[in-house]
Amino acid sequence: MGRRTNEELKAAGASLRKRGEGTVFEVPGRPGYFRAVRSIVIGGKTKQVSGSGSSPDQAIQRREKKVVETLAGTQSIYAQPKVFQQAYSVTKKLTPSSTFHELLIDWLEWRKYQTIPSKKISGAVRKQYETHIRLHLGPSELGYMKINEISRNDIETYFFKELPRNQKKIIRDGEEVEVPYLSVSNQRAQQSIVNMALAYAVHPLGLLQTNPATGMERIQKADSITSNSGLEKKRKMAYKIAELLEGRPDEARWMMSLLTGARQSEVLGATWSESFMYLFDDPEPGKPPRFLIQQQLVRDPDAKEFKKVKRTKSKASTRVVPLDPRLVKILLDYKAEQDILKAEAEAAGTWAPLEGMADLVFCDPKTGRPVSHQRDHKRWKALLADFAPYLEGDTINLHGLRHLCASILATTPGVSLEQIKQVLGHSSSVTSTVYLHIGAQNLVQPMASYTSAIFRDRELRALGKEVPAYGDEEYYDRLHEMQSAATPKNS
């Protein structure tokens, strides 16, 4: 039995089908199982899309989702603006007089179902976009404006007058100073959101003829030389943190980030069984333990649950980083303590890890459940607060440890630019340069030298020696040397 005709629907007392709405019916022989079908036109050809469920409403909802996904992955639909507009204005049928806030919400919902790689975004990125729209762009004067009334001047007024007025006070180097409420990176992210949403209004929706944000001046990033001027303080802080962490229960967590340069999600998603090689074996010459970075801990913003996915930020981010014996000892001591806490939690009946995450390296010691990114950030801030009397006003965010890893590696003798990229999992933007493959074995000595730099203060104090002053001269000399070596020479 296929779709019911209008006569059959009328006889059954059901509402008649309207053109483009499709229909829903109970599948013969399967009581309580419904299927909704609808025909759409793609490139002049008719395609039937269906969805199934335990109720008519569920079947229709799944069908409409498939309609959006089918159209999203079809390039030929660009030639049919009317069909495209009906399909992609997913929250409501937008008009040129709709508000910019409504456009932003519709655009974000559209991005949710994209399958084309250039338009697809992760759940975490979508959550960030949603926060910017909900807290900043939506309630702004720009958000209340009609789509067809927005001009370049309105956009520039928001970014270069309205946003800079929002200031907050922080303590920097022992003094209270005013800084922008939103960081430069967040302001630039909002510029991208505005540009993408208005581009969406032009095509595929066809609500605007041109994008008023095209060619708009970008908010400038902090000057690189100015940013590097604080490296001396950050290096000093890295040495002090390494010293102050000794013997603490959370030593393994922070030293793991500092000594491998791994991203937060990569560390939080690491497991004992899949993320290490040779860690629990007797050490062999030429086979130091390795950290396999091939996973992430991600949060689904819709289901509000955590997942461990076997992928990294990019193809280059999947990598192998050798572990220095000093970090190995820290990890093994931490594992022994974790096993004790796990046994106590199992005895108390509180141990309940999520599926596929029974052996996370860093988890809640009472439940075995993953540590959220937000909670991890709070713990880092609490650590800096505990160490504040010893850090002399210096501070750094958690992701800054990754940048600090790159900076100190750059000043470590014998470490090349290619080796730094291999450790951090960076892709080159210089398409004309041919890069040689660097295996994990080639990184053993550079990582050992880097670890020695981080442990400098701890080991000097253990030997009763004086800690020398901190200077940046070696960094700038080494940086210029590497930049010169990386610059292609004209033949």
C-alpha cells in the first residue's frame, strides 16, 4: 500500500493533502508505526523523501529534517531560489522586513543541518555562535533592525562604537585596568557571524541583493611583537608552575598539557587503553612511551551529553608525541592513585562511567564520568589563584599553555620549525613548501630538551642551586633564525 489518495483520506475522515505538504499514514502490518512522505523538486526532477516514527508528528518531523538535509547537500538547488527559500528558512518564513535577530536564529538552525564540509560546523562551534547571538548580537541595536534596512554604517557602528564602550576592570601586574568586555578574538568571531548571516540572506534566501558586510574592515588582532614581549613572564610562570605542582594530586593533568602542547579536548578525551604506547611496558632503548593524540572529548549541545570521538581538529592534528621519563613517572604515579580511588568508588557504588569511557585518564574520581571543559577551566583558574602569591601577578589561560609550549620549544636548541609543527599538530599555510615526514622517533630529543627547560627551576632547587634570571634574548634570536630559514629564497 502506498500513499492514500484524497478520496481515501476523505473516507477515513482525515484532512486532505495540499500540494507540497505530503502525507502521513500508518504502515500496513505494523500497528503504531507511521510513515510521512513528501515530494521535492531538485534540478527539475521530483524526489520523494520520507520519515518514520511511532506517531504521525514524529514521522513528519523526521521527514522535514531529511528534506532540509537533502536540499543542503544538493548544489543544483541554487538554481531554484523559491524552493530553496521555502526549504532553508527553517524557523519561519523570513521576509526582508524580519529582524536581523530572526535572521541570525534562522541561519544558525540552517547551519545545524549542513553536510557540505565548507558549511558544516561542530556542535561546540554552534554553541559558541548561539552564545554570541543570545547575549550580544540579538539584544543589540543591530539585532532589532530590519534585514533590508541594515547598512555598512550600522554594522561598523556596532563593532567600532557600541562594542568598545563595554569595558570591564581587571587586575594586571598588581594594578586595576579597564579592558574590553569582549576579547579581540570574540569580537572578530562576531564579525564573522554577521558576515555569514548576511551572506545567507543574499544567497540562498534571496532577501538581499548584496551583503552590506562585504569588505568591512576587520578588527585587528593584537600586534605580534607586543604579544611576544610578555614571553619572559610566561616562561618564568611555566617554570614556577612546574615547581609548585610537584606532589599535588592534579600535577599530572596540568603537566600533561604543558609538556605535550595538547589541546584541552584532546587531553580530556585521552584513555589509558587507546592513547598511549609503551607506557606500561619496561623501558626499551629507542622506544620511549608515546602519547597518541587521535581523540577528543566533545559535548553535544542538543543532547547535553559528552562523547569521546576518534577524530581531532584537523588531519594534521592526529599525531604521536614522545613522553619524557619525568612525565612518565608523573603519569604512572597518578594512575596508581587513580586505581585506589576507583576501587573505593566501586565499593561505594558511585562508579558509573559513560559508555566507551570507562578508562579516561582524567575523570571524576568518584564516578568515572568525564570532566567538563568548563569545570576543567575553573580548576585551572583555582590553581592560579592558589599559586598567586608565587606568580607575582602573572597569569595565563588554559589554552595559553599550548602557545607557551610552542614558544619554549622555539628557543630549545636543536628543535626545528617542522618538529614544532609535528608536536602541536599544525598544518602549514605555505602551499609551495614541501615538508618532510617526521616520525615520533625524530621528536624524542627535542621533547627531552623541552621537558628539561620546563623542569629547570624544580631540578635546580632540588640540587640547592640558585635559579638564574629569566631573559627573552635567546627567544628572539632563535625566532629570527627560524623565520629566516623558513623564508623561500628567490632563485
